[in-house]
Amino acid sequence: MWKRSLVLSAPGKVILHGEHAVVHGKVALATALDLRTFLRMTPRQDGKISLQLPNLGSQLSWEAAELRPLLAAFSVELPEAQPPSAEQVEKLKEFAGGDYGHEAVQSVAAAAFLYLYLSVASKYGVLPTVDILVWSELPTGAGLGSSAAYSVCLAGALLFGCGAISYPLQEGQETARWTKEELDVINRLAFRGEQVIHGNPSGVDNAVSTWGGALRYISGQISVLKSVPTLRILLTNTKVPRSTKILVAGVKAKLLEFPTIMEPMLATIDAISRECEGILEAMTKDPSQEHYSRLEDLVDINQHLLNGIGVGHALLDRVCQVTSSHGLHSKLTGAGGGGCAITLLRPGRFRRGREALIPTY
Amino acid sequence: MWKRSLVLSAPGKVILHGEHAVVHGKVALATALDLRTFLRMTPRQDGKISLQLPNLGSQLSWEAAELRPLLAAFSVELPEAQPPSAEQVEKLKEFAGGDYGHEAVQSVAAAAFLYLYLSVASKYGVLPTVDILVWSELPTGAGLGSSAAYSVCLAGALLFGCGAISYPLQEGQETARWTKEELDVINRLAFRGEQVIHGNPSGVDNAVSTWGGALRYISGQISVLKSVPTLRILLTNTKVPRSTKILVAGVKAKLLEFPTIMEPMLATIDAISRECEGILEAMTKDPSQEHYSRLEDLVDINQHLLNGIGVGHALLDRVCQVTSSHGLHSKLTGAGGGGCAITLLRPGRFRRGREALIPTY
């Protein structure tokens, strides 16, 4: 048993290209963001498990003895186990307590924690009594993978707490990374957390958050891009709330109404993702400015296509206009209809990107 | 020989869908506009031929005796003859006189007139001494087919003047239309006028202007749409000047740089034209509002695609935004990069469309 606090972190993500098209079997490219979620786990000696989520204003704790009777019902064998059932999730929300209501993000976060805790405890036969504090640089519900980063942090901490993975830090090290095999176990468990939170997630977000870097997703197959350059991206949150489900359904409806038009449009988005993948690979060998101009073209074209398939928003257009007036190229990222836009920044330009752009709004 | 004035007219055109894609072998749909060019031809007894173009502020006249020596050099056999050579056109611009400069629209218009006059006179062995006055509701150089309407009017008048086609008006009639066979001769001659003015035109503009209605163009094949409803369209001229040649070259360059992306985009535009054709046909049987909502979707999608292939303009976006705030749907028409936008108006709404929209700019 370790005595000190363990601090770990996992990044959020953005979709570079392929949002929506990915639902219809096309390639999407996702990349880790330099905005992270942090977790500090400290052992407790009082037989309690506590969860503090300052971003959500939520603080909960349970007796280990309360949780023990639940173990049997939440036993899972990774990775082939059934996904969390709606009944299990409802039961955990109830058990979690707090007066948030079942749909509240606090209830969902607590249910995900309890599900992961009980799964790991059941599998490894240990109920670690710990205080877990999770805080994040990522806004919630903005399509930046905050829930996946949360699940990855919890999975890493709980697997370590149960002795399933090593203590990664060597004497004298400040930071360390788990091995590929350990990260794989973390990723698979984190996916269960994502299932509790989202129902039927693609697995892209937890994979990016676990592995970092960039990855390619197509029809359930995730592969990590071998070598990608570090891209500087300005992220703009329109703060326009939207429903991913409704947006996805809208694209589906359009595909049914105009199949001969929508199919080549989605094929175009697929081609953009593949072209982008090739450019990123070429950039690691030759980081010339020419590659940036091609990346910018892809950003522009995809933004028009995303508008064309009906997932744009006037405020996203405004972001594109404002950044364009600075010679920059932007597109929505994620579900669209609001949410966030990404703007590609060339190296050496707009070092203080945000500051340079804010006054123009 | 007829004694009175003959007045005839021909319409301008808009491209509904398929601009730019048509250059790459895709379908385009063009339709006649309710804005026309008019020609009045009056016989003269003084051996002169005069051409008045009040829209261009141009007034020219020649002695028939001056023109006679040119006949041999401009003899053409329709329709298999060679297109007008650059040398012929230059020679005619010089002959036309006026101090406009060779690139001026006045010089080009005079050269087209002289080319058509000499072609017809040579073929039919008559040099009609007439005063020709042409005026138009169509702006020049806005992509609305003003040059084609001009060529069609000239072709009709000159063919009639040489006795090649009938006097179409029966006793007591106010207006009439030439027969299909006569219109075919007019169209072929008008195409020669377009060649003088544009070098390498597609033939769409003169065909729409000759036949009226709507037509479909693909890879040099023009077919008239059998039955189309009358669409009410608001036309907005951004008055942003642009070069069709440069815009076409830009699309070509993009196609060479990103073939895997541009090809499905152009295929999408092709699918939009074909879908639109089907909807127009269905509308003549069942003019329900549902068809309009589909036509509006096509307008929106194509506008985004045209932006995607790089032929948009901020002012065209502005037209789309303003009309959208009135629940209307707009796209650029023609070459883009400025020029005109069309806005679809549903029947019964915005009876005074222009007046309702102007104050919002």
C-alpha cells in the first residue's frame, strides 16, 4: 500500500476532421488537447471513500462497508463484459446520493465513479479507502472530451489503488507514464466510464485521452497516428448549447431525404480526413509552411461542408469570419450547432493568439 | 421587303445549379429570366446600316458600300463553319470605329454585330440597310446572359432582314414566336455572336435566350426541360466585379491539388442539379409547398459547396444572411466571386420581394 498522494492527469480532445461523417462509416481524426483533467488520490485511514469534484461543486463520500454489498451486482470481467445496463446506472445514481436529480452532471459523474470503483474492487477483491479529488481545465459539455478525461483519470487511479497496475514513478522522477499494456487496461476501463456517462460512445475520446497524440477512427477501429507534429490551435467556445443527438439525427434525416447528394458530401469529408492524415505525416519529416496552407484549405472546405450538412451555427460562422480577417482558418469541432471552433495557428504567428483575437469580437 | 419597324426581344438567364461543376463534365440547369433585351429594326432608304446601343452609350453607322468588300472574308456556312478567328474579330473591332479601345464592351458589341451581319449577308446575298436599336433590362457583365440575349436579338433580326426566316406576326397579332426550325437557325447564329464576344462559350446562354424556359447542359449536350413551373426569384447584384476566367482557373487548380476531395464535391453539385431537375418536373404535376422546402435545401447546400470550392464572396454570404433572416434561401449564380445571387421566393410570399428586403441591407 502506498502512503502518499498520487497525482495523475489526462488530456481532452478535439476532432480535427470527420465529425458526423464518422457516424456513417467515414474516417475521423482526433487529437489530444493541451487542456487536461487532474486527479489526486490520497489514502484514507477512516474506512471511507470520498469524491470531490470542485468543477461541478460536488462532494460525496461513502463508507467502504456500504459499498461492499454492491460488489456482486457490479462484478465485471474486462474487457468482454456487458456494457453497464440502464438499471445499474440508475441504481448507482440513487446510491450516490446528493440532491442533484438523475439527469444532473453531478449524478452522472458520481455514478461513473461508483461503477468504475465497484468494477475494479470486484475484480481485484480490494476496496481501497481513498479521497479522490478531480479538477479540470476542460469545460463540461463542450465536446472537448471532459468526461473521457475524467474516466481515464479515475480508471488509472482505481486500477493503481487496487494494485492492478504499477506505481509508475521511479525514485527521483517527477512525472512518468504507465506502460503500453497498463495504458491498455486503463483505456478499456475508462471506456466503461464513458458508457455510464454517454450510453453508446465511440471510444475515440477515451482512447485519445489515454494515449495522447492523434488517432484515426473508422467503423469502430481506432489506430494511433504514428508521428504527428504539434499543432497550435486556438479553441473558441461559442457557449451555444446544443444536443449532439438532435444534430446527428438531422444529418441522418438529410441522408435519407437526399441520399445522392449527402453520400458524396460525406465521401468528401472522408477524403479530407485522409488527406489531412497524409499531410500530418509529411509534416513530421518536413515542417514547411506549404503544409500549413494545405491544412488551412482542408479546414475551410470542411467547414463549408459541415454547414452544408446542416450542423453549422451563425456564431460559428462569426468565429470563422473574425479569424479569417486575421488570415486564420477555422472550423467547428465536434457536434457543431454551437459548441467549439478550432482555428489553426501557424508556428511563430499569434504567439498570444487568444489575446490578439479577443478584442475583435 | 417589310416597311415597318420590327420589335423583338430575348430573355437573360440564371444558372440554378451546376455553375463551375459544368466545366468538369457535370450537369448544369439554366433558366430564362423575366428580364429581357429588346431590338427594334427599322428599314433605312439611305444605304446606311446603323447600330444604337443606348445601354452602352454607343451609336455607330456604316455605308452598305463599305461593308460589301468585307463579305468574302466573313462568309460562313452554318452550322459547321469554323468559329470566328481572333484575327477576324480584331479586324472587325478596327473596322467598327468609335474610340472605345479594343477591350471595351462597345467594341466587342460592334464586332459581334458586324460579324453576324456579314455572315448573314454573305450567305443570303443581301445587305439590308437598317437602323438597329438594342436596349436591355439586363446589366452587362453580371453573368445574366446579356451578351447572349443581344446575340439572339441580332440573329433573329438579321436573319429576318435577309429573308432567311419568316415575318412571324399574323394579321391582328401583337406578339408571336418563330417556329422551332427558325429558332434553331437563330440559336446557331447567335452562338457565333457569343463566340465573338466570349471566345469559347458553352452555348447554354444563347440556347436559354432563344428557347426560353429551363434547360439542362452536360458536356456540350443541351436539352430543354419539358415542363417546368414558373419560379419566382429575387435577383441581387452585388456589383462586385470578378473575372470568370480567374475563378474557373482557381477551381481547376484546387481540383489538381486535392483531386480526392474536389471530385466528390463536384459529384455532389452534379447530384444537386439532377435532384433539382426531378423536383421541377414533379412540381408541374403537384405544386405543393413540400417541393419548395426541398428546392430551398438544395439552394443552401449548393451555396456551401460553392463556398467550399472557393468561388464565394463575403458580399454573397451577406446576401445569404440577410435573406435567411427573412426565412429565404439564396445562392450565388454564375461564376461567383461577386456577381449575382438568386433567392428563391415561394408563391404568395414577398409579393413585393425587393421592396421588403432592401431596407434591411
